[in-house]
Amino acid sequence: MKKVIIGLFVLGFTSLSYSQVKDEVRQVELETISITNINKSYLDRVQDATMSVHVKLIENRASKCNITTSPKYDGRDKPFIAVFKSSKGSIVATYDNKGKILTTTERFKNIKLPDPVRISVFKNHPNWALLSVTYSVSYHFDKDVRKVYKVKIGNGNLKKNLKIDFSGDIIYLSSIENLNTTSTVSYINQNE
């Protein structure tokens, strides 16, 4: 046991002494490179700090996609369409021949509402329950981005469909009154 401890001590000491040897250091000048995401402007316009993480992940994936490495890409000068799907939605993106996103049509279901939208819904409709959420984004590189939440809420037998923009302003409201309506059927005997 004593020999093992002494052996480890000597081994450790020799490795420390080796690190003290001075070697010649040469200075090497490296070429400057810049790495940028060609679709950063797309992300800046469609993403927000309060939006669903799931939506951000798939939008990031679409922005980083290098279509020129796709086996389906044939080097054309015409726009190239790629579809990104996940368990909660999809993005249909159109790219130019350099990989820049020209347009997207995005649709997601049952995602978390951002705070401004959630606050707007429940401030205007207290004691109502959230039934479903659909989030749609329409992006075009030289036009305004359209982001709309379609929210279905319910309170007992009453249901409402809301369209809300990203800031929480209600764009459209439709009501479906009492869903438990009864109907009767009468049969007429023509033989009488």
C-alpha cells in the first residue's frame, strides 16, 4: 500500500514538472469569419418573449433550415417550399434559392396563450373556461406579419369564439347560445 501511494505521488509530481517546460509559442493569425442567420429578420418579426416555447422551437428550426442541402432541392431559381410539422402544428415556408424565407403560413393548436392574450380573455369573460386555442401566423418578408389567436371559451352551456390579435385586442366575437336545446320529431301517418 505504501509503494502504491509513493508511486502515485511520484507520478503526480513528474506530470507537474513536465507542464513547466517552456515551448516556443507561435502567433497565428486567423481569417475573420462571420456567422449570421439569413432569416434573423423573420425571427425578429414573428417571435415575442411571451409566446409559446413550442412555437419558438419550430420557427427556429424553419429559420435555420439550409434548403440547399436538402435532397429535394434541385438548384432552381424558383421558390422552394418546405413543410415543418410537430405534434401541435405546422409551418409551410417558402424559401428563395439562397435560403431566405419569403413567406410562411403557420398554424398551431392547443398551445399556451401569451400573457396579454390570456389576460384579455379572462378579464372580459370572468368565470369562463378555455376550451381550445388555435394560433395562426401569416408572414411575408415585405409585408406586415399577421398573428391571430382563435380562442373558444365556455361557461356551462354557453360557448363563445374569439379572434384576438397578439397584443390582446379582441378582433371578432361570436356567441353560440345554449347548446342543450331539445327538438321534437313528429311523424304523420298518411294512411289516416
